[in-house]
Amino acid sequence: METSSFNSPPHLTTMSATPFLLATLVLAMVLCSAGGVLLQPQETNMVLYFQDYVGGPNATAMIVTGIPSKIWSFASFGTVFVTDDPITEAPDPNSAPVGRGRGMYITSALDGSTTHVLISIVFTNGQFSGSTLEIQGSSPQFQKYGEVSVVSGTGRLRFARGYAKFETVFVDTPIGYSVIKCNVTIRNA
Ligand SMILES: *[C@@H]1O[C@H](CO)[C@@H](O)[C@H](O)[C@H]1NC(C)=O
Ligand SMILES: *[C@@H]1O[C@H](CO)[C@@H](O)[C@H](O)[C@H]1NC(C)=O
């Protein structure tokens, strides 16, 4: 009988087949115990508030660079900001801390109308303490509302994905302080 080079030695075939059979059995047991119905992905919603200070001695968002020969500002293409905003559970800056909004923003539209958001929500308190959510996307500037993606997470929020809606709920222009509501909707699969 002719043999082909694709045939594996028998012991290798057995070893690779065993975990597959076990996995199939476990899956069958899970399906039976759930009444044969696959469970829906779990959806989680959380509303958080970013405390954003763009000026003063305690600024939490600052310009790090921009295009040489251009003015560096929110409205100027290529301006890069680094941020570490406190996040609280209510609009009041003295309400319970939830975590930090750490990362960067880059003015990404040539006309300055959008910023590219690349931040992590780093939870330091509450049920997700020690976990993070990764927030990414293009967001309109100088408008009350914006929406970006939640692309993943870590810790208890691994494999999370969804969206985060931003809304500026308070602005004090002279001192460069604003409160940004962040309404996150994620699924765990
Ligand atoms: C900046 O932070 C320091 C230390 O927490 C505080 O004493 C000071 O009042 C703050 N300054 C402003 C303008 O908020
Ligand atoms: C947050 O967003 C969800 C879904 O987009 C919405 O149903 C809910 O009312 C919002 N919650 C708040 C407090 O804005």
C-alpha cells in the first residue's frame, strides 16, 4: 500500500485527537446544562466622568508636540496631547474616584475638526479595580457629543468591546476645566 508524506505517525494522531474529543464532550455538557441554548453575550453599561484640566499648575492634559512652524493647539492638525484625567462616578470632582483616563489625543483632521483618541480607562476603585478598557477612535472636537470604540480590555474586562459616548457636561473656559461624561456600553464577547 502506498503511503503519503501527509500521514502522521500513529502516536501523534492519538495525542492531538484526545484534547479535541475532551473539548467536544465538555461543550456538549455545557450545552445540555444550559438547556441546549447558547447564552447571549453579557452587556455592561457604565457612566463615568472625566475631570479634565488643560491649564494651570495641575493640568491633566498637555501638549507634547506638534508640527514645527505651526501653532500647537486643539484646532491645529498634528498637535499631540498626553492626558491623565481623574475619573469620578459623578460630575462633582469630589465624588468617589473610579480610575484614570490615561493616553493621548492627536488632532487628526487637517481642518482641526476631529481628534484621534487613544486612551485607557484604568480602573483603580470599584468592581473593576485593576482592570482596563482600551478606547480608540476619531471624535469631533468643539461639539457636545462624540462616540469612539472600546476595542478591548484587561483583567476582568478581557475581550470587552463596544462603544463609549462622550458628552461635555460642564466647561469653565477661563481656567481650562471641563467635565466629560463617558457612557460605556460593552459586551464580553
Ligand atoms: C494644585 O495641586 C496642589 C496639590 O494638590 C494644590 O495644593 C493646589 O491648590 C492646586 N492648584 C490649583 C490651581 O488647583
Ligand atoms: C448610556 O447609553 C445607553 C446606551 O447607549 C443608554 O441606554 C443610557 O440611557 C445612557 N445612560 C445615561 C445615563 O446617559
